[in-house]
Amino acid sequence: MLKVNINSASLLSSDKKNTILQNINFEIERGKVYSILGKNGSGKSTLIKSLTALLPDNQYDVIGKVFYGETDLLSSSKEKLREIRKENIRYVFQDAANSLDPLKKIKYYFKLLDKDVNSIEEQLNYFLLPDYKRITNLYPYELSGGMVQRLLFVLALLANPDLLILDEPTSGVDYAVTNLILLKLKKFVEVDGKSVLIVTQDINFALKSSDYISYLSDGSLTKFFTRDELIKSPDDVMKNFLNSFKEIDDVSAHS
């Protein structure tokens, strides 16, 4: 589905390039959930924005190729990229509040999807959000941060993309909602070969949700491990990462 070969992604300044990512190579298959683990500042958000050329050209320089099917996203026209982001690859970003226009009511976003009210109500109810009539008459600033994040999940799922990309999906939600997300993702990839790419610090969520897991550090990405390989991995880089999470007393307890 997606083949990524990013030689480098750099932040531009007046006198030099600051390389954030280098030699990022991986493939995403249909019907699978992939997670990329990494700490704050490791470049996770830069990576996922690089995939569909979301980084501003005047601030970043991304060298490489990212193929969605036969289409190289990094050399596509803006019109083609907008089409793919709308129909095929959808994001749910961590900074949920900034993803919505504060001057537009929620009804605006549902109208863009052109979905029947029953299907919308089903998703709203699942994610413990107000009913369609109530929520569509609200502005984004009238919702809590957690509610906005759940709303973005609803909008992304209703769009029925081939690939769903999630940026720290558990950061603004409680344990109950985390479990709802987990169950929804498992169901999502079972239908028509959909796939999910997650970037997160939440190793517990990654272990529970993912078929394959890798680790981003110092601008480089490890190979993708299966869940069992990750726990038993002889890879020193991955072991050091797992050991660095003080809140995880015993990773093997998840096996």
C-alpha cells in the first residue's frame, strides 16, 4: 500500500540544514496496524507529515520517494495530494484543537463527508460524544480537548480511508476511551484491507494494538518487529528504548 524511502528530512534555516530524519525505509501492507515508538522530539510528527508532503516547503526539505500504489506523493501536484488526503490517507493529529476552524460549526465537517445521519450517529455514540443534532450546532471551542480528539476519530473513520495515520492517539483520552480506540482499530483493519500507522510514546497501547512496531531515535528508524520479536528482541537499540520507560516495570508481562 505505502512504500517509504526518505533519504532525509531537514529543517531549513538561514545558513544551514538541520537534518531531522535520515534513511527512513519501510513498507505498510494492507490489513495491518503499525506503530512507531519514540520520545518527545524524536521526529515522529515530522515523519508522518513527510509522508504526504504536509511539511511547508519553505521550512523543510524532504528528499526521497513515498509511493502510495504507483503514485509518488513527494512529487505529486497539490491537487493530487489533496485528493489522496481526502479519499485515501487520513490523519488524526495530537493537536486536535488546531485541526478544526474555530469559526465553523461541527456540522460543516460532517457535510463535507456526505454521510447519512445514522452512520454518523453510530460513530458518535460509540465514542461517547453528544448526538448529531446537538454536536453539529457546536463550535470546536465548545468541546473539550478529549472530545475534539474523539470527534476527529469519527470524521476520519467516516471518510473510510485506505490508511489511517494517528499521532499520539491516547494522549488526550482516558483509559475507557483508549480501549474503545483499540477495539475500533482492530475492526477497521479487518474490513477491505485497511491499514493504520501510529506514532506514539505509549508502549502499552502499541503492544496491544499493533502487528508491527519500530522505534525512532536520533533521526533513524529501526526495522519493524512483530510484538513477540519486540519483547524478546536481541536488538540493543530497542532494548535500551524499552528500558528507558520507567513506568514500564516489566515489558515481558505483556506477553
